[in-house]
Amino acid sequence: MRGHFVGKGRVLITVMLTLLFFVAGMSEASAQGQELFETNCKSCHHPDKKVIGPKLRGTKAQWEEATGDASLIYTWVRNWEDAVAVSPYAATVAAKEGSAMKAFPSLTDADIDAIFDYVDNYVEPSGDEGGSGGGAGGTEGEEEGGMSYWWFILGGVLLVVIFAAAGVRRQLRQVQKVQTGEDDGQKETYGDILKAWAKENQGLTAAIGVVALFSLLVVSYGWLKGIGVYEDYNPPQPVSAFSHNIHAEINGIDCQYCHNSASDSKHAGIPTMNVCMNCHRSIEGASEEGKKSVEYLREMAGFDGVEYTGESQAIAWNRVYVLPDHVYFNHSQHVNVGGLECQNCHGPVEKMTTARIAKASELKPVGDIPENQLTRPTLTMGWCIECHNNTAVAVGADLDQDPGKVSYYEEIHRRLKKRSDIYKKYLDDEKITVRELGGWECAKCHY
Ligand code: HEC
Ligand code: HEC
Ligand code: HEC
Ligand code: HEC
Ligand code: HEC
Ligand code: HEC
């Protein structure tokens, strides 16, 4: 009888160890997928957000379902044009976006599987880049994020095993009791067993308690800290020597020469190669690294020093400022209509090399908000609404200087003043804030 139960215990332990190795193996594979994703795809893709290319989670299954061909996506990743040539589905995907994907001829099927495994099981780490975090320690955080999924599964499996083992023990004791005639008819519950065990092993119980409490603290601290913290994020860029300081400050180039759609569209825009080559056909760069970077730039533009060869490739700049998909933000509303400066939201970019998300304390004060008075981290919802609460719309601007620009608000202001009894709450402080005109309405910022 006893031998039978011990045998069962062994089986359980074997199963557990096998699972442990399996999980360790999966983590290994997912770490490889992560590395491949980060070196090849991350500059344009995120598992859950649109970057330059679409979000990638679930695309492998989607492609297989839509085309019935499991290998088409490998063709796409190795050379998307080959896939377009054979599949109308691939052609629609390629036509949907403005920009094009790169080719990765050296990736094997196994590599691509590893990438999609990683993407499909991706867990947003706290304090990571892009959507949810600061740049420092990004890679470490990600590693933990990718792994933690498996730790949860492993934890669950262990729990099941522990309970199963306890169940075996319980039955074993019951049998023993019956055999020795001690049976009092009462069944032992799991709780009783746990209590008895804790009593026998007080030191160990205390240690487990301390570890559990400590882990809880660490996890919740990381979670709280991770919320909405994007500040200081400064991803590496493909043209490493590119410097805002050299261009915008030392050479006095206007921000909107390069980000030329900020004043009349939703996006400020990242300059295309043509914009750079306007100057860099002739300007070679000063520093050693700068010269190398300009050379790389020309190579990507397909410029051989005399003429264009026609073989150009886009530079995949890494996005710095990204809001989640559910938020609507419009540059022209702020830059053109609101009359704000770039530095009000992006800080002293002209002192930076590559762009970095400025801390709220670095932002140029707006209107009535004194220096260092913004209390919420840049890019969080609190940041948007704090500014909307404190900033007056420019109702009093000089219409002679800027005809037509703010007449809409002039008119509102005029009407409000006429009915000052009703609109007292708007007028009591002699200003109309963005909030009072609807800048706190959820639907203005959320789709
Ligand atoms: C230079 C930017 C860039 C890089 C790097 C890049 N992609 Fe793409 N990818 C795109 C764009 C843009 C699209 C949208 C389709 C198009 O316009 O060609 C896309 C589309 C895709 C699609 C189809 C998505 C859908 O909605 O069906 C898959 C799958 C994909 N990419 C996988 C990858 C993988 C895997 C890597 C890394 C090995 C990678 N991409 C690297 C830009 C890129
Ligand atoms: C309006 C002209 C202009 C445009 C447009 C322009 N640059 Fe420059 N760039 C300059 C000047 C001027 C310098 C300084 C050269 C010097 O000091 O010898 C420079 C320097 C550089 C350097 C070298 C820095 C160093 O350390 O020597 C790099 C790299 C560079 N630019 C990249 C770019 C990229 C990438 C773009 C497009 C996004 C771009 N530039 C667009 C004018 C321009
Ligand atoms: C009211 C705050 C605000 C002002 C003013 C502002 N920006 Fe932005 N900027 C943002 C936010 C928020 C994002 C992220 C948008 C997103 O993810 O949809 C952003 C994104 C960007 C991007 C990334 C690409 C893009 O188009 O989304 C660039 C480049 C940029 N801003 C440049 C500028 C320049 C240049 C100016 C001044 C002419 C400026 N911004 C003024 C808040 C601002
Ligand atoms: C010579 C062209 C050039 C000029 C001038 C320039 N930028 Fe940029 N900007 C770039 C390039 C290239 C990038 C992408 C690389 C990077 O992130 O630094 C960029 C990135 C940015 C970003 C981050 C975009 C993102 O991915 O979210 C912001 C914000 C920005 N610039 C603001 C400004 C402001 C403000 C000024 C004026 C003080 C300015 N830029 C002047 C070329 C330029
Ligand atoms: C530095 C101050 C400032 C910050 C930060 C800011 N805004 Fe604004 N916002 C303004 C001003 C000023 C206006 C009014 C423009 C005008 O005159 O219509 C405005 C207007 C708007 C409007 C139009 C409101 C309406 O009633 O039509 C939307 C939507 C908006 N902002 C979204 C955002 C989002 C989303 C963010 C954060 C990502 C943000 N803003 C951050 C200053 C700011
Ligand atoms: C001025 C613009 C603005 C307004 C108004 C606004 N939001 Fe947001 N909201 C944002 C931005 C920006 C984010 C993204 C913040 C982030 O990623 O940390 C956000 C995020 C959220 C989130 C996701 C949680 C989070 O922190 O990421 C929820 C839920 C939300 N908003 C609900 C609302 C509701 C409900 C209202 C109306 C009472 C509202 N929002 C009004 C800009 C706004």
C-alpha cells in the first residue's frame, strides 16, 4: 500500500522536473526570439502598438487563417516583395501602410518562429520603453518581462503538484489511521495539514513569510513606479552622431525645417532622407564619428559622392514620443491654433543630441504655469490635463497682427461677456482655460 503511494510521489517529482526543464527550454527560445526581434524588428514594430509598421501580436495566426498557407509569412519577412508577387493578401497588407518593410533574407524559418513566439507571448514590462516606460535598464526589464510569463506558469504547476502531493499524504495518513485503529471518523483537511506542517517547521514558515512579503513589496513598488513613466527615454538611433544641438542651435536650423508638418497636421513628422540630403550632399560633418555618420547617410540615400544611384533605403529612426493607440493628439491644434512652442512640451531639444523625453521640470513654462510647477510626468494623462486646466486660450491675441487666427475665440469671449451672469464661472478669473472650452472632455482625447 505504502509503496504504491511512494511510487506515485516519484512520478509526480519526475513530471515536475520534466516541466521545469521544458519551461527553462522555452525561456531560452523566447530569449533568442527577443534578441532577434530587438535587433531586426523593434525599430519599426511593437507587439501591441503601431510604430512605423503595424503591431505584430497574432499576425502569424492571422496570416495562416487568411491565406491557409503557413509559410507565406516566412516569405514576407525574408523579402516582402516575393510574398506580394504570389499572394493578394500580402499585397493588401503592403498597400495598407505608407512606408515599406525591410527585407531579411538571412532569417531562417526557425528564427522567424522564435520572433513570433516572443511577440505572441510578450508581456509589457514595467518601466520599459515605448508605451510604458523610461529607457534606463530597458533591456533588463524586458528580459524579466519575457520570462515572467513562464514563471507564472511554473508557479501554477508547482502549486498543483504541492496540492496533489499533500492529497497523497492525506490519504496515506488516513490509511495509516485506519490500519492502526486510530480512525476518529474525522477527515483531515488541507488546512489542518498546513497548520501541522507550519507548527513542525516554524523557522521555515517565518522565512517563507518574509520572502513572500518582500517579493510583494518589490513587485508593487515596480508596478507603481512603472505607471506612466516615460521621462528620459532616449533610444539608440541608427545615425548615432545626429545631433539636435549641432543642427538646431549651433547652425540655427528651424525645428520645422525638419519637422515640417507640425503646424498643419496631426503629426510633426520625422524628416525623410531627402531633407537631410538637401544639405549633406555637400556637408561632410566635422567630427570623426560625424563624418562616418554622414557617409552612412549618403550610402543609405544611394549617393555615391557625385550622383544618385537610385538604390536608396529609408533610415529606421526609433520613435521616442509615443502615446497609446487610444489617445488622440494633434500637433497643429497645439502649435498653430494654441500658439505653443515645441519646447513647452518637448523641453530643450536644441541642447540634446538625439531626442530624449524631457522631464516635466525641464519644459518651458506655459502662460500661467510658473517654472517647475507641472507636477505630472511628461506624456501621462495628468500632464495633458494639468496644462489644459492652467492654460488660457489666446482669446486676447492681436487680430491686426494675426488676422483670422483666433477670431473664433474672440467671438466666444465677446458672447460670454454679454451673458456674464450665466458664464460667471468662466469669467471670474478673467481668462478662459482650455479646460473650460472642453479640454477635459474624455472624448476630445480618447477614441
Ligand atoms: C524599416 C521598418 C521595418 C522593419 C525593420 C520591419 N518591418 Fe515589418 N513592416 C513594416 C511596415 C511599414 C509594414 C506594413 C506593410 C508594408 O507597408 O510593407 C510591415 C509589416 C509587417 C508584417 C505584416 C503585418 C500585418 O499586419 O499583417 C509582418 C508580419 C512584419 N512586418 C514582420 C516583421 C518582422 C518579423 C520584422 C523583423 C525581422 C520586421 N517586420 C521588421 C516595417 C518594418
Ligand atoms: C539645413 C541643412 C542641414 C540639414 C537639412 C541637415 N543637416 Fe546635418 N549638418 C548640417 C550642418 C551645417 C552640420 C555641421 C557640419 C560641420 O560642422 O562641419 C551638420 C552635421 C551633421 C552631422 C555630423 C555631426 C558631427 O559630429 O560632425 C550628421 C551626422 C548630420 N548632420 C546628420 C543629419 C541628418 C541625419 C539629417 C536629416 C535628418 C541632417 N543632418 C540634415 C546641416 C544640415
Ligand atoms: C502640446 C504639446 C506638444 C507641442 C507644443 C509639440 N509637441 Fe511634438 N509631440 C507631442 C506629443 C504628445 C507627441 C506624441 C504624439 C503621438 O504619439 O501621437 C509628440 C510627437 C512629436 C514627434 C514624433 C513624430 C510625430 O509626428 O508624432 C515629433 C518629431 C515632434 N513631436 C516634434 C515637435 C515639434 C518640432 C514641435 C514644435 C513645432 C512640437 N512637436 C510641438 C506633444 C507636443
Ligand atoms: C536637421 C533636422 C532636424 C532639426 C532642425 C530638428 N530635428 Fe528633431 N529630429 C530630427 C531627426 C532626424 C529625429 C529622429 C532622431 C531622434 O530621435 O533624435 C528627430 C527627432 C525629434 C523628436 C522625437 C521624435 C520621436 O520619435 O518621437 C522631437 C520631439 C524633435 N525631434 C523635436 C525637435 C525640435 C523641438 C527641434 C527644434 C529645436 C528639432 N527637433 C529640430 C531632425 C531634426
Ligand atoms: C503645454 C500645455 C499643453 C499640454 C501639455 C497639452 N495641451 Fe492640449 N491644448 C493646449 C492648448 C493651449 C489648447 C487650446 C488650443 C486652442 O486654442 O484651441 C489645447 C487643446 C487640445 C485639444 C482640443 C480641445 C478642444 O476643446 O477642442 C485636444 C484634443 C488636446 N489639447 C489634447 C491634448 C493631449 C492628448 C495632450 C497630452 C498628450 C495635450 N493636449 C497636452 C495645451 C496643452
Ligand atoms: C487632454 C487629454 C485627455 C483627456 C481630456 C482625457 N484623457 Fe485619458 N488619457 C490621456 C492620455 C495622454 C493617456 C495615456 C497616458 C499614459 O499612457 O500614461 C490617457 C489614458 C487614459 C486611460 C488609461 C489608463 C492609463 O493611465 O494609461 C484611461 C482609462 C483614461 N485615460 C480615461 C479617461 C477618462 C474617463 C477621461 C474623461 C474623464 C479622460 N481619460 C480624459 C489623455 C486624456
